[in-house]
Amino acid sequence: NAGVTQTPKFQVLKTGQSMTLQCAQDMNHEYMSWYRQDPGMGLRLIHYSVGAGITDQGEVPNGYNVSRSTTEDFPLRLLSAAPSQTSVYFCASSALGGKYNEQFFGPGTRLTVL
Amino acid sequence: AQKITQTQPGMFVQEKEAVTLDCTYDTSDPSYGLFWYKQPSSGEMIFLIYQGSYDQQNATEGRYSLNFQKARKSANLVISASQLGDSAMYFCAMREAVISGGGADGLTFGKGTHLIIQP
């Protein structure tokens, strides 16, 4: 199992450009989510999904879109990049249900917006 | 109000000593889970230990244990016999069992503690 994979690892964008951060998992997890990590901060939830066709907003959703067409993939789209979106982005997945649902994290994507 | 508070931005500890990293949380949900993650300088998030709100015993995983004091809303991580490889950022996080809008909320993280183990 590859676990949670993210591409690219690094990306530099100019203000106003759009791009998609890719996330895939091979553990058949229903739940997937995107977080951003800024210096001196913990991770903050951007968007999440509890299954194909179902997405919802987290704490900091503005400027980002997501979709979930398959169980495996959960791409994050930046519509018009801004310097405030410079951050490290983590994708995570977990099973749903039960009392203990460890979230498995991808390696992260470091994004710089100039 | 912050849901997860980690009051120690940084800590220096001598190798082989025990370390306690503080975490307090705030929730009105009776069903929740508390997690600790380690983030080394390489950047990945490594799961360490989990404590459920209804668990009767404190969680342990090898050198890691969680000192869970429910009435005080405290979930401190204890690392016994610290090693140089323990130097990293440590994050406390909580997942509440709130179902809203048909979905399930993610993790809420604290700001982390930067632990440095000195030889």
C-alpha cells in the first residue's frame, strides 16, 4: 500500500494563477480531508469529504474548491492563487465509523505564491 | 476560544530524561478523540497515540503515554527516556463526534510544541 500520496511536492505560482493539488489514497477510506499549515500554527482544515460525491467546508475554505468523484482521489483546486495561500498543504484520509479513526497524512505539498 | 491549547512553544530536554508535553482542550461533546502527532524537520505527520473520551485507561504506545485527566480537560503526552531522534514538533489534536450537515468534522490542532533533545 502506498498510503496517501500527494503531488506535486513543491510548487511556485504567480498571483492569479490556478492549479490543482492532487491527493490519492489506496486504503479504501471513506473520509478524506485537506489541511494547510502556516508557520507557527497547527494544521487547519480546509475541506473534507465523507465519500464520493459528498464534500463540505472546514475552517478555512475560502479560495479553494474540492470534488470527490472517486473514493481514491480528492483534488484541491486553487482558483486564483494569492500570496496568503503560501503554505504547506496536507491531505489526510481515515475510515469512518467506530470509535477510533486515525487519520493518515500524505507527505505534504509546499506551495509558494509570488 | 481555542479548542486545543499547547502552552509550551518550545522545550529543551536532556537526553534520557522523561518529557511531558502539555495539551488542554475545550469541547462540549461527550464523545471525542484526542491525538498526538510528531512532525520532524522533514515535514511528515507521524501519528503517535490516541485517547478516546470514554476510554477507562490512559493510552500507551511504547515510550509514549497519554496522561488523560478528563475533568481537567487535559491530555498531556509523556515521552519516557527521551532520545535525540525525538527532537521535532509535537501537535495535540482533537476530533469531536459531531455530525453536522451529513458529514463528520476533521481534526482541530493545537499550535504545537517544538521539542529539542540535547545530548
